[in-house]
Amino acid sequence: MVKVARAALFAMVPVELLVAVLLVSGVSLPRPLIVIAEAAVVAVLTLEATTLYRLFGAERRGGANRRTALRAAFGRLVPDQVRRIVGFDLQGMVSLALWVARRRHGVPHGATAVSYSGAQTSTMMIFLFAMIVELVGAEVLLRAFGAPVGLRTVILVADAYTVLIVLAVIAACITRPHVVSADEVRIRYGAFFDLRVPREQIAQLRHVRNFNENSTVKVEGDRLAVAVASQTNLILELTEPITAIRPLGRRAEVRMIRFFADDPRAAIHVLQRRREHAPES
């Protein structure tokens, strides 16, 4: 039943979105088609609610409290990839607020932030400017061709949301730096990736430049690369494998990590200094 509910939910969202766009754009749809579409939406929502209730009941009978049961039921109904994508959007909005407030996320007192956004921010700002120009240009062209107000509004909202997402990515990379603390090295890429490496598992840290990375987060065997603008310049070698969770939830055991820092020599200095001052057990 869970598989059927998931499939119905995925089928409903694009169909409902298409009908909404057509209606807002001023397209005249046959009344029976609208009735059938809305009836289908009600049926799917009823199916989702029934499935969620049954999953919630099963968790409660298993001894979970209400909050835990609801979270587990929601997790079983909605795929992890979908929840992660929604989470990226939410964390991006939080990052925008932190950027405006000139604050950083996840840098506790006594820890050192290691920035990595400098290599890409200027490029992304140029890209953002081009998107804004495209947004304005599309509105001017649609007005010139006499497009309906509804259609122009839909396109404007879609373009504006894309601009907002790019801004959120920029903000997330600025406000969520790598972090070096007494206990761990936290390697991040915006809201998309977050890996905590315990200090006792670090065997070696090296400065090696690589300008040929072909993916932002990539795993090859037991090697992980977290690149910025196709670059990495630091390599962490570990004493034993550690579990890395990729942006959409896939897990991998890695023993070597390549990542990027705006000032790699300063990052190495901070790590070595903290290692020298760490209390011996």
C-alpha cells in the first residue's frame, strides 16, 4: 500500500501543477476535465491520509510515542530523497537569514571556521546576474507578444524562485564553512553535504592541488572528493574508514578525503596547532 501511495503522490503533483498553470494562464479547460482532475486529487489525498494513519498506528502499537510515530510514518511514506531535497530548500532559506545577519552556522565557541566559498562566489554572482537579466528579458518579450497576465505571472514566479535558490546556495556556502575543533574536522558544502571526521582518525593532512574534479561530491572506491569550482587542495588520510552520506542519501565508506579551502596553508596550520595543543589521553 505504501508503494501505491507513493506512486499516486508522484503522479498527482505534476498533473495538478499543470492544471493550475493552465488555469492561471487563462486557458479555457472543459468543465468535466477540471472536475475529474479535482476528484483525482481528493482521492489521492484520501489515500495518502489513510496510509499515513495506518503507518502511524503500526508505530504506536510498536511502543513509539506520538511524535516519534508520526515522524517514522512520514519517513516511510515520503522517500528519503524527497525529504532531503525539501531540507536543502529549508536550510538554504535559513542560510539566507544567517547571511543577512552576518552569522555562521555550526561554528561553536573555540572552533575555527575554514572558508571555501571564495573560489566560486564571484562566478555564481555573475551567473545570478545573468539569470536576473533573463527574468527581466522574458517579462519584456511576453508583454510584447501579448501573453496573458496569468502566464507571465507563472513564468515570473518560476524565474524568481530559481534566482532565490541560487542566492540560497551562495549563502549556504558562505555561512556553513568547514570547521576545525578540538574533537573533529567538519567538512561541508553548503546545505548539501556535511561530514564529521573525528580527530583521532586523521592519519595525515596534505596540501595537494587538483584542478580537474568533475563533480562536487564524488566517491570512487574509498576516496571521497568534495570540490569547489572543480578544485580540491587538501587531502585527509584516515586511519580507518568513515561513513559519508552523499547529498541524496547514498552511503559510502571512505578512507581518503579530498576537499577545498580558500587558504589551505592556514587550514593545515590550524589543524596542526590544535593537534599539538590537544590534551593527551
